[in-house]
Amino acid sequence: MNTLDNKRNNVCSCDVGSLPCTGELKRLQESAEGFIEDPASQSARFFEKTVVNTFVDKLKAGISVAAFPQFRDMNSMFLSTFTGLEKVKGGYMEVEQITLKNGYCKLPEVAAIEKNAKKINERTLDSFRLRVCITGPYTLASLFPYRNSQIYEKLGRLLSEIISENIFSTKYGRVELISVDEPLFGLMDDSLIDRGTEGRESLLEAWKIMTGKAHNRNVKTCIHLHSTTDDLYWAVEALDIIESHVDDPLYLMKNTGELLEKKDKKLKASIAITDFDQLIRRSFKPNVSESSVADVWKKISSGTLKPEAFLEKSSTMRKRLVELIDRFGRDRIDLAGPECGLRGFPTYMSAVKCLKNVSQAVDIGIGPNFK
């Protein structure tokens, strides 16, 4: 399996997607649908400009494989592409066969970037590589209070069509990575996917269909997890890269290296903590009180304290990267970046600064003075 950066055989910096909104969040969310229905409208132009400018900011921060800017809720943005659902108390119900809405397969964020690929290239002086994050079938199915074992494969087939519609490649930029985002997988006891059940096989098949669709288009695949306690993801042949949070056992266990070799997979090195409360706590002495954390937030909100003071230094991030490469080998680490999205950061500029620190950590970490 080749690394993402074949020419230099280097680890590439990446991000997961979300950032704090720089303007009117509600207007931005509503304008996403307007971009689909009428790309020439004022609302669509506002959405397009925001997405493009934010994506350029990520690239200028030094991120090699940048995700599309995610301002919308990750679940609703994909559920809104389906017909046959009815919103009920506690989630969604399938009232008729679920299908994809005509014209909604192309994500507005991806469409805006593809449409402006030449402009982005001119502003960054380089062709770009895009990460497209797709909310996974397990996470979406969790919003269905009544579901059977086949729901995962059903959703997986629909999501695979969305994947197919959101892959492009031009001389100005291309989709480099499809990420299946499953933040809820492994975080709860779920008898529907117990070992040996039809539901577990359905979920595995869904992941295989989705990753296979990307591989058929010569695009790398990744699964984004918040817990790796359930090891089902190792059985997905077309899955290239696995990522989780900084302190996840995935990055610590000896058998991870053995499985990476056996299954021919790679890791995304999560080198930056994105829980801002945790970053605040780490800046204090042990046993910091919640009132102290709340006080910091008040000062940040009032403008008397800059959130950048709580960001991890690039040297801290680099140390994590070095440790993971020492543990698993350079050929088993393809990407490095924040553990999750940065929507929870206090300000847009503090999130961009975090991405700059990540980029610097990766660039320094893979240079001639790596150690």
C-alpha cells in the first residue's frame, strides 16, 4: 500500500472538518440548501464564499489534506438527502422506502470547492487535496428509535452513492480521501451488533460497500472513531486508514502494530487534543475545579483572555507523532492531525492557529532532524 504522499514518502497533515462559524451560523446552514436549489441566489453565493474562504484558510495554515469546512450538523446534513423519513420524538422513522432526493447527492460544500477549484489553486499556488467526511451508517442509524438489523446496509448503500457523487479530480485539485465518520460506534452496548448477529454483518457490509465505492475511484479511505473497543473495522478490506482520539488504546497497544501489518492498514496519528475544556484543565495544576474552567470561558467570551494561550504547542504535537512512528514505523503512519473537528474551539482564529501548529509539527517531525 502506498502512502498518500508517494513523491516524498512523508506523513501528511490533515484535519477532520469542523470549525467555529465566522458569521451567522443559522444563515449559513440554511444557505447550504439554497446552494443546491439555486446556485445563483444571494444565499448560495454567501454559502459558496464562506466555504471557499475557510477551505483556503485551512490550506494556507499548511494542512496537506484538508477536509471540507463542516458548519452543519453532521447527522442532519446527510439525513436531509433522504426521502422516506419522518421526524418523530426521539429521532427519525422510516415511513416508506428510503431513497436519495433528486439532486441532493452532491454535498454543497464539495460542490462549492469543485466549482472554485481554479480560484483556490490560484490563491494557494498549488493543487489541493480534499478530504470528504461522510457520516457513517451506524451513527445515522442511532437516530432511528425503531430499527432492524438491515438498516446499516440499507443506509450504507445510499451513502455509497453520495460518495460516488462527491469524488472529483482536476489539475487544480482532487478528492484524496473519503472518511467514514462513526463517532458513536463502540461507545455503547448495542445488542443489534453483537458478535454473530445479522446486524453486525449488515454494518460490516455497509462499510465494505462504502469503502469499496471509493477504492473503485482510486481514492483512499479512512474510518473516524471515538472508540476502538469494538474491532469490527479491522475486517473491512478496502479500509486504508484508521483514526481515533489522542489517548485511545489503538495508539498504545502492541497488537495494533501486528494488526496493521496483517491487515495491511495504516494509522492517522492524532497529535492534537480538540476538547477545549480538556486543554483548559491541562493548563492548570491537577484537580482543577469546574468553576475554574467556567471562569476561563467567561474571560475568553469577554475578550480579556485569548484562547490561543491554551493551545498545545507544536513541540507537544511533534512528540506524539515521533512516539507513534517509533512504535509502529514510518510506513504505517500516513496522516497526522487533530483528533477531531474544531467546532468546540472558542474562536475561528484559535482553530486556525491549532491547524498551523499541527502543520508545523508534521513538517518538523518528518524533516532531516526528525528526532
